[in-house]
Amino acid sequence: MNSRGSYLRAAAFLLVPFLFAGSLITTDALAQKVLSLEDCISIALQNNPDIGMSHSGLKTAENGLLQSYGQLLPSFSVGFTGGHAYYGPSSIQYDAQGRPVQNEGFDYGSYSFNMSSGITLFDGGGNIGRIQSSIKYRDAAREELRYAKDIVTAMVINKYYNLVRAKMLLVVADESMEQAKQNLDRSEALLEVGSATRADVLKARVRHSNTRLTMIRTRNAVEFGREDLISVLSVRDNSSVDVDTTMVIEFIEPDAEKEIGFALVNRSDLKSLEYSKGAAYASITAAKSGWWPSIGAGFNYSWSDREMANNFNFFEDEYSWSVGASVTFNVFDRFLTSSSVGMAKADFRRAEYGLERAKLNAIKEVKKLIFLIGEAKERILVATETVEQAQEDVRLAEERYRVGAGTMLETIDAQMAMTQAKADVIDAKCDYLIAVADLARATGKRVN
């Protein structure tokens, strides 16, 4: 009778956690809105300040190009002034007979109208060089914006799947803790009827304590992962940020040679550096313009009188106008042009070296990511197979312990191996998806 009651108590202990687990998970799920990966990417692309800064950089470059085009057009200005001048009595003077004369003060109106225009006809190619440089800088800023979006998208994918990893590991940790609790309850129940040793109970208690510690660390990892994702999304309302733990794995077989070739042609940051190199080369042409003469032309029209023109017609009388041309040549500009050309050439060389270094880094990154993808794929296959084997090992170990042919230590070891195998599958899948996204970003493909 005592033996039967002990088994009933042990069964009750095992059933209680499962009765409450569903309600707890449902309540937690309802407290937060689950975001898909596409939702997170869309939010980040709208809110992330790095993208905003790159977009502002593009606007600056576009306005710089507009300013460069403006240098080809003639300037035109119109001015009008109007006022009244007052003169007080002048000093005492003497007439021819030596008599003192006091001059009285006077006043008069003053009005003037001016209209002028000027244009630079030739400046040694400086304007053309500056326009070409501005076009390249505009294109470089455009590619930089695209790369910023790719970077943010890849970061979102990284943080998203890290949070997915933490949440799924939390489920595994919860299952492990539940198993440990079942082992502890079972061993204590069996100890009461003399079918287990105190050593079994102690091992079960140690195992249960370790799973509780793991649960604490894993729960904190979920919160840390959520904060990392919130930081990338640049949102302030973090109460509604949660992710869908569904993962779809589609294995790919990237070819290193093809991926590297594609990256060197299509990667946005490399294209931006290529445009910056072109801008630096155009700046050399602009700098050399100081060695050439500057040819310009101008027009000026002016009107001035002490009375305002009737009906604002400044073209009847009291006016003058002129046209002219000018040629200017700097005989000695205190080495300004020579130093400018030297600095422009140095900037061009720096742009060349920077582009070459970026290409080498891109090649290295692509190769590394291909290795990581292959490694993660193998880890997924091996870990998945290991989970199936570990589940069978747990079943056999529990059955042996139930009939008295095994020990609690064997059961615990089998359960720990299964828990580790499940965690390895989760880690491998998340690492694979992150590496695939990073490879898309590193090769200049659309990151999704």
C-alpha cells in the first residue's frame, strides 16, 4: 500500500509541471507582438540612424554636384538703392572783399540702379574637372547608402537569429530542467520504497540545481538578445519586440571563385571606393587648371540720379552700360597650383591603395564565410543525427533505470547528451542563416 502511494505521488509530481506549462507560455506570448524577420528589417531600414546619416551624405553630394554645374552658368545680379543725403552749414568763408560768408546746409535725394552679369569662358578645365569629381562623389555616396542598408539588414538578421537562438535554447533548458525535476521526484519516490539509493537522489539534486542555473543564464541571454535587436531596430517601445522562432533552412553550395568575382564587381562599398578613386583623379585635372589662363566676359548696366526715375524707367536717361572681356594668367601664385596638384595626386594614390586593400579584405571575407557556411551545414546534419541517437539513448537509459539494470548517473548522462545535441542543432542552424546573410552582403547580393 505504501509502495503504491509513493508511485502515485511520484506520478503527480511529474504531471503538475505539464499542467501549468501551457498556460504560462500562452500568457507570455500574448504579452508581446511577434515580429517576423521581414518586419524587423523594414523597421530598421526606416529608423536606423546610420542609414539616415548615409542618406544625408547623398543629399550633400547631390547639392555639391548642383553647385559644380552652376559654375558653368553666367552670374546675374540686380541692385537698387535709394536714400536722402543731408549736409549741415559749412564753415565760415570769406568773399573777395574779405567779408565773412556763412554757407547754409542743403539736402538731396540719391537713387541708383545696377544690373551686372559675368561668365567664365575658360578656366583651364577646372570647372569640368570639378563637375566630374562631383558626379563621382555623388555616385560614391549613392553606393555608400546602399551598402549601409545592406550592413543594417545583415545586422538585423544577425541579432534576430541570435534572439531566436536564445529563445530556442531557453525551451531546451526548460525541457532539461523538467527532466531533472522528474528524475529528482522519481528518485525520491523510489528512495522511500527502497528501490533507489541516496546517491541517486544526490545526483538528481545536483543535476536539478545545475539545470536551474542554466535556466537563469539562458533567460538572461534572451533579454540580452532582445536588447541587441532593439538597438539595431532603433525603437524605444521594447515591450512589443519578440521574434518568430521558425527557421527555414535551404542549403546552398556557394562557389568561391564565382562569389569572389561577383563581389569584386557588385559589392556596394567597393563600387563606392571605385567612384571615390575616379573623383580623386578628376580633382587632379581641376587642380591643374591654375597653370592655364582664365578667360571671362562681363556686362554691366547702371543708372544714378538725384530724383527717382519716372515709372521706374531706368533706361531713358542718366544711365550707362558696358561689356568687356578679361584674360588672367597667374605668373606666380606662390606654389599654390603645384602644391594643389601634388596633394590631388597623393589623394588619388591613397584612393587606389584603399580600394586595393578593400578588395583583398572582401576576398578574405567571402572565403571565410563560405567556410563557415560549409561548416554550419555539416554541423546541422551531424547534430540532427546525434539528437535522434541521443533520444534513443535516453529512452534505453530510463528503461534500464526503471527495471533496476541501470543507474541514475547513466540516465543523467544520456539526458545531458540529448540536451547538448539539441542545443548544437539550434546553434548550427542560426550560425548557418547568419553566415548566408553575411555572404549575401559580402558579395553585393540582396540581403534577405
